[in-house]
Amino acid sequence: AMLKSNPFIECVHLDDNYIGDYGVMAILQAAMGHNRLKELALEKNSFTRLTMMSREQQGQNGAMSGHRGFALSLQRNCNLVIGDGGVKGVFLKEICRLAVMKCSICSGWEEFLMALVGMPRLRWLDMSSNGISGEHVRGAVDFFPDAFKGVEYLDLSRNVLGMTHLDALPKLLPAIVALKLQGSSIGGQGLKKLADGLKYCRELKRLDLSRNPSNSTDGAFAVADLIQTHSTLEVLDVSFCHFNDKSGATIFEAVESAARLTELNLAHNSLSDSCLEKVSSFGKLKSLNLSANKFTNTGLSSLGNKVIRSLDLNSLEIISNCYCHIGLTVLLLLCRKAANLLYITVDYSTSGDNGAIQQKIDRGFYPFEIK
């Protein structure tokens, strides 16, 4: 009633309200007849089925002819099954953003994929924490190859993709720009398969592979291959991947010749000073995160020299390592010569020389901001 009576509403959040199946359909019907609605959130409610409307039903409810699409969030509806209720035709074709995190969509996987096929405006999709496996991916490729064809942002984090069928995943994503696979049990062999497939994703710019432990060199070589061969990749997160010095050296060598990579996150690995020995600079990187590794004073000195040679680096983060105030002081002095460095995040407050560093900060001695 509120949606029907107020044509100026743009955003509605009805989270955690115990809305059932009948209630959610009434809300969706009203939303479909609203010309300005941009966002509808129905998170953590009680409905178990979301039945999409057919072409005839949309006509009866005044489907939005000139509407630019709206975002629908259905997260944490744990027993939700999305389907068409046996009606073939157009589904909620106005949706451009859809969030179904923690919705157990695998229990109605075919129905969900069928619904996606009927969402031609869909560009942003969050399917994290749903138990999606490699077999589900393979099934989508074989039977619903167009389900994700317009999706530019996809979050598959915290699923169980494993190492099989990962080379098939990119076949579903011809338009992908940002892909999140955080904590999806991929492993070194899985990363290799994924890297081979992603070469065909010509628009990919942001990739999150964090929290996928890879104790072998296969994972590092796969990441390096991605960096070197993927001409559009700009942002890469491989934190919490258990990379060691050999792996780190392989990745850094690839970074030097990367075409567009500007942001790299290697935090919470096992990198130490030796992985920097053969590195001359950090290529075109603007942001580098090396926090929670094993760099010592020697490593910080070496790191400072690399920063000077990396003319584009704007941000460096290196907290929670094994250095003391001597190494930190050397790093900061070297970084003063870096042309474009704007921010550096270090543990100066816990170092033995924190008072002297703070005084220099207060006097404006450093041309960059220290966090």
C-alpha cells in the first residue's frame, strides 16, 4: 500500500520482519508497478519461495516500461528457492543487482539458473556462502550457458568450488569485470585451472583470490601467469594464501612487467627478505600491502630501495612484520625520496623510536602520510 500510494520512494528495507511467501509476493507486485524504486531489501525474513512473474502478470501489474532497473537483496533467507513456478516467460526482468548470500540456492539450483536467464539487466550478483561446488558450475555451463552472460560483478566467496571444473567457470562470464572467490577451497591446482580459463575474460579488472591456501608453487605460477598475460587486470588480492619466499619472488617478477596491475594485496602470507632480492621495482603498482609477513630490518631497507624506483606507488602497508625501529627508520628515510608516495602504514607506535618518528611527523619531515 505504501509503494502504491507514494510514487517518490526510491529505497525500501524490510529486513528481519518475518515476511512470509504471500507477503513477499504482494511486495514484489507493488514494486514492479513503481517507476522510481531503485533498491528493495528483504533480508533475513521467513519466506521460502520467490515465484517470478510471467509476461502476462507483469502486464497486469503495470510493469515498468522506462525503468532503469533496481537492486534486490534477499540475503540470509536460508530456505529460499527461487523459481518461475512453472510459468515460462519473463521473470523479474527489471533487476540489475541481486544479493542471495546464505540463501541455500543449491537446493533449487536449476530453478535459480532459469530465473537468471530471465534477468537481462542483471549486472551485479552476490552468491557467497551458498555451498556452490565445481559440479554446480559444470552444470550451469552445460545446461544454462547464458545465465550469467551480462553479469559484471560476481561474488562466489565462501563456497566449495574446489579444484575441479574451475576452468569452466570463465565460460559463464563473458562480461565479468570484478570476480570474488575468497575462501572457496581452490588450492594451487585449482588456481592453475582458473588462470587458464580467465585468459578469455577480456574485461576482467578486479580479482579476489584471498583465503585460498596454496602451499605448492603451482598457485604462485598461476598468479604470475595471470598478472603477465591478463592485459586488463588492475586489482589482485592474494592475501592469506600461504605463499612462501619462492612464491613471492615469482609473483614480484611478474609484477615488474604487468601491463595494468595497480593494486596488489599479499598480506598474511609467509614472505620474508629473500623474496625481494631479484626485484628491481614494483612496476606500475599504486598500492602494495605486505602486512603480516616476515620482513626484517634488512627487508625494509631493500623494500625502501624498490619503492624509490617504483615511480607510481602511492600506498604501502607493512604492519605486523619482524622489524624494529632501526629498520623502520631506514625505510621511512628511503621513502622520502619516492616521488608519488602518499600513504604508508607501519607499526611506528610500538617501535622503540616511536617518539622520534612522531616528532618528525609533527614537523612535516615526511612528505607522505603515516598511518
